[in-house]
Amino acid sequence: MASIGYARVSTVDQNADLQHTALKVAGCRRIFTDPGVSGTRAKRPELDKMLEHLREGDEVMVWKLDRLGRNTRNLLDLIDDLEGRGIHFRSLTECITTTGAMGKAMLTVMSAFAQLERDQLVERTRAGMAAAAANGRRAGRREVAAGDSKVKRARELKAQGLKPADIGKIIGASRATVYRYLSMDAD
């Protein structure tokens, strides 16, 4: 029996180090990771590769339930498919395993709570955006004019020969933001 891990982070700004460490400590021999892939997306390339790689007797481990399934139905269908193929499942954070009847029951309950949490997050986000719109604000990144002081400072530092990553540290912006500042048309 091989222990195979699956990790996923929703954005490219996040990293899966915490998940990888926990999965390695739990004995995973191989870990498949989908970086920057939302759990709501149907296509997750590394998950698909892992599902093809698995053999009867293997065990799939995840750090948390929400790393694996898009929603309760998807999660339960995926685990039913694994069980039908003779593959066990274990979630480390929730201490759930499908090797017994109680674990399967707890999996169903916990996945329902995870779905509730995701749904409530979406509701709160929409309510916050609606409240902001009612107050004349809009969602998204604030626009920065080419004459903004940080843009000017970024250009000055670039002219002095500094690299965008170093400029970002000085002006308190990400490297991507520095590139965006430097590509803006001057006033």
C-alpha cells in the first residue's frame, strides 16, 4: 500500500509548504500539487494525474477536506470512486479515514460543514461588495496614476539601476506591481 498525497492552493501567491510538510510527516511517498487552481474548477491537472496513478490498496491523503473536493457532492463522489477502486482516503486535519463505517459517516458530515463554510464565505463576500457599491466604492485593485509618488519613486530607482524586486522592497510593493508601475505611460 502506497500513501499518496494531494495538495492544492487557490492562488499562485499562496504556497503549499504547510500541506507538503504535513503530508510527508504522515508518510506520503509522492505528493501531487495543483498550484493556483481554485477548488471550484472542474479541471485540476495534478488531481487527474493522481487519480490515474492510484492502484488498489493505495491511500490518498489530504491536509484538509476542502483541498480535494469542489463541493460536498463532488467530494463524496470522488471518495466513492476511490473506495470502489479499493483505495482508502484520509484527511489529516479532520482525522477522518474511510477505513471504517464511522469514518465514512464523519466524512459526510464534515464535507457538509465545509460546503456550508464555503457558501457562507461567498454570501459574505457578495454582501460586502454590495455594501461597498452602495457607498460608491467598487471592488478590485485601486487605479494608480502615472504621476503617483510610488510610480515616480519606482522610476527613479530603476534609473539608478535597481532591480524590480529590490524596488518593491523599498517602496512597499510587489515585484509585479513594480513592473506595472514601470510600464505606465509617464504624465
